[in-house]
Amino acid sequence: MNNDNLLNRILECVEFGKVNRDASFPPHMKGMDGADELTRLALESGFKPSEILNNGLIKAMEKVGQKFAEKRIFVPQMLISARAMNASMVHLKPYFQSGEVKRKGKFIIGTVAGDLHDIGKNLVAMIVEGAGWEVIDLGVDVGSQKFIQALEEHNRAVVGLSALLTTTMHNMRNIVREIKSRHPEVTLVIGGAPVTEQFRMEIGADGYASDPQGAVTYLNSLVP
Ligand code: B1M
């Protein structure tokens, strides 16, 4: 199998939700290797984890989103694609997490209240951790109280908010306001597909990053 083929097959597994060889879904891929086996094979064949992530997994999710927008697939298919993406990410995670031992600081991250999307947030968490930060991941559907409680347990942490929906991005406004009113010294960085620098300015967050590397660059700029 040539290199392009292997990445394309991983892309296809995530696009159609083929988790592993044993999975009987989707029927047209029954008996074939899935995201699990092919990601392992790609790593053994020398592919860089970032190549698999950017040219396989993220491209697949773009296709899934496009098909959903065009009503060619529905929520269950998006979920099964997310499951296949996670089966692949399990293998990539150790590479992104093997950062320096000495920590640069603490980073609390969560997907905001009302929002259940966690793939992008997990990637940011993984890559920030790999860049030498201690990451406290609060999960999805996180409201201001949970962020404040975590801040009180983790002194001087930077807070990251992720949102994927045009509706839930507006929950960032309240969360930023409530955190800042209790802890004005806290630095907040926001991100997620619908979020922009313009929106960051409107809601008074300190930083905006469009991708995990942007979050790392912003966080590292805070370290003296
Ligand atoms: Co949903 N969904 N979804 N979904 N889903 C989107 C986001 C959507 C764009 C699809 C579409 O219509 N084309 C659309 C939103 C439309 C809008 O608001 N304008 C949508 C919708 C409508 C919905 C539901 C409302 C559908 C319904 O029920 N009718 C529903 C909402 C549920 C809820 O949250 N309350 C819903 C549900 C779901 C699933 C649960 C089925 C599943 C999520 C599973 C999971 O996450 N565990 C899902 C999925 C998979 C998607 C798509 C297809 C893929 C999202 C994804 O993982 N992308 C998505 C379409 C798309 O994005 N193409 C879609 C890959 C990921 C790597 O990218 O998350 O953008 P992303 O993260 C990036 C950057 O944004 C950035 O870095 C990441 C890596 O580059 N980033 C940050 C993210 N957070 C950051 C934080 C930072 C910095 C950077 O600093 C703190």
C-alpha cells in the first residue's frame, strides 16, 4: 500500500465511521481494517503523528461536517465518525503528550455549557500538555461555577474555553464575565470553529487561538 493510500484509508474510516476490523459498521467496510489498525500501521510505517492528524483525521471531520450541513448524513453518523476518530487518536496521544517534564504552568480547559463537542478541545489539551503545561481537563458542558472551582484548586492557572456551536459560543460571554468578576487576575483564552478574534474582543477574553498550536504560542508568551 503506498503512503497516500494509507492516509486516504484512515480518512475514509473516520468519514464512514469504521472504528476497527471487528466493527460491522459500515456494512460496505465489513471485515476491513478500521481507524484503529490503520493508524497503528501508519505510525509503524513512519508517518508523523501530525501528518495523520491533519491529512487524515481533520480532513475527514471536515467532510463529515459538510455532509451534515447538506443533510446527507445525520447525528448518529457524526457520532460514529467521532468514535472512529477517537480510536485513531488513542494511538497519537502519547506522541503529543510526551512534552518536557518541567511544567511551564497550569492550563484549565473545558467545552462551555450546552456544548458536547470535545474532539477539538481534546486535541488542544493534548498538544498544550505536550508543550510542557499541566492540563486540567474539565470535560464538556462546563459552566462558570465549575471553572471557578477548578481555579480555586489550581492557583494561577490559565483558563481555556472551547465552543463549536454558534449558540454556545455566546455562553462564553457569561463565563468570562463571571470568572473575571471573581478572579480579575485570571488569563482566559478562547477558541473553537465559530469563535473569532473580533468575538474575543467583544466578550473581554484575553486571548484567541484558532488551533492548538496557536493556543501553545499564546500560553508560552505568558511565561516570563
Ligand atoms: Co456537531 N455540529 N452538533 N456533533 N459537529 C458541528 C459543529 C456543525 C458545524 C456541523 C454542521 O452543521 N456542518 C454544527 C454547528 C453549526 C453551528 O453552530 N453553526 C453542529 C451541530 C448543529 C450539532 C448539533 C446541534 C446537531 C443536532 O443535534 N441537531 C448537536 C449539538 C450537540 C451539543 O453540543 N449540544 C451536534 C452533535 C454532534 C455530535 C455529538 C454528534 C458530534 C460530536 C462528538 C464529539 O465531539 N465527541 C458532532 C460532530 C462530530 C460535529 C462535526 C462534524 C465535527 C466537529 C469536530 O470534531 N471537528 C462538526 C462539523 C465540523 O466541524 N466540520 C459539527 C474536528 C475538530 C478537530 O475541530 O472541534 O473545530 P474543532 O477544533 C479545532 C479548532 O476549532 C480549534 O482547535 C481544534 C483543532 O484544530 N479549537 C480550539 C477548538 N477548541 C479550541 C480551544 C482553544 C483553541 C483552539 O483555546 C482554548
